[in-house]
Amino acid sequence: MVTLFSLIFIASGIATWYFIKKKPDKNNRNIALGLAMISIALIDISSTLANEKQTAETTISTFESEKTNNTFENKKNEVDETETSVSREFSNAMKAAVNYIDLSPYSKEGLYSQLLYEKYPEDAARYAVENIDVDWKSQAHTHAKQYLSHSHFSKEGLFNQLLYDKYEEHDARYAVENIDADWKSQAQAHAKQYLSHSHFSKEGLYNQLLSEKYEENDARYAIENIDADWKAHALATAKQYLADSPFSDAALYDQLIYEKFTPEESQYAIDNLN
């Protein structure tokens, strides 16, 4: 717009000169002068408006820039506050908890106890176990499988072992109910394990399996399907008693009956002592 009004001013200036010097005409001269004056005023107004617009745009741009910078700073401050809101001890306890979980399964309270053992403050250890992203049911399930990979348990025996490891009852129950285990085979393997380092009568071994919380049918399956010479176990038990203390034959026989060897097995042992 300023350019247009400038052209009008130039044209009116030429017209004024023309109607004064070349072809004097008072009316046309006055019209040309009027246009010149009006164009000057319009040029001034347009320049003012343009400057105001530029100032406004600059102000808006500055405001948006400051707003963006402030937003960025606020977010940065929030991150900084989050990072600094946890002390070094809390942060290290969390890192240690993650490392332990990566290496081995833990219950929530078991992990807490481990962190205390590592001398983390109670509040730092508690913070770690309360904020770590862990499925405790899954930990219990993994721990149960780990136990069965190197030892033998009844269902309830394994449940009690998980409770000993400080799993919550519902987590321990979930583990034993969802593990792929043949409890009869566990009972049979457990029975063989007992006979590999000790001597039992058939019923004595059955009772031992019941004490390990095997179901009666699982324990019965185990002793009925194990390859054992019960007479040989009676003889070995008799010799073991005599190695510790002297017995008469009658007293030793009664002791073997007490250990639930059959009369035939007990008499065999007495008859074959050397």
C-alpha cells in the first residue's frame, strides 16, 4: 500500500508542476496539490500501520518462543525432580533388587530380607520391593520348578517350602496348582532317595512319605512300585542298632517290629546276623 500511495504522490507532484509551468490551470493545479497532500497522509498512515503490525508479530513470536522455552524448562524440571526425589540409597537398592531378580526367583519379603542382608536401610529396601515391576506369582512358579529340578517334593511339601521362602499363601498356592508335576513320580523318587542313604521297612517308608505330606495314594504308589529288598533292609537296620548298642535277639526282634518290619523280615534279620 505504501508503494501505491508513493506513486500517486509522484504523479500528483508532476501534475502540479505541469499545471503551473507548462499549462497553467488553477483548478487542475489545486486538484493535483490535493492529491499530493492526501497521498502524503496515506503514506504516513500506511507506514504507521505496517510498523505496528511488525511490532505485534515480533511480540507474538517472542511470546511463543518464551512459552516454548518455559514448557521445555518445566518438563526438564519435572524430570530433574523425579530423578532427585529418590536418594542414592533408594536408587541403588532398586538396582540391586533388579539384579537379584534377574539371577534367581524371590518372594517379595525374601527379596526385602536379602536387601537388608546387604545392609540397605529398611526404608530403601522397602521402597525397592514395593516399586519393582515383578509378578510374584510368576516368581513363586519359577521357584517351585527350580526346586523340583534338583529335589523331590509332595505338593503340600512344596507349598510349605515356598511359604518358608516368604511367598504369600496365594502366590505359593498358585505355583503348586499350576506346575507340571507328577506327584506319584515325586513320591517314588523321594522313596528311592531315602533308601539310597538309610534303611526303612516298607510301612516305615510309607509313614516317612506321609510326614513329607504326600497324599496317601501317592505314598502307597511309591512303596508298591519301588524295587526294594525289605529283608535286606531289616538286616541292615539290625546291624546298625547293634553297632550303637548291645541287644538281645528278642529285644532286637521287638525293635525291628517297632520299625514296622514284618515278623518274617525281622526274624530273617535275627537269623542272619553274624
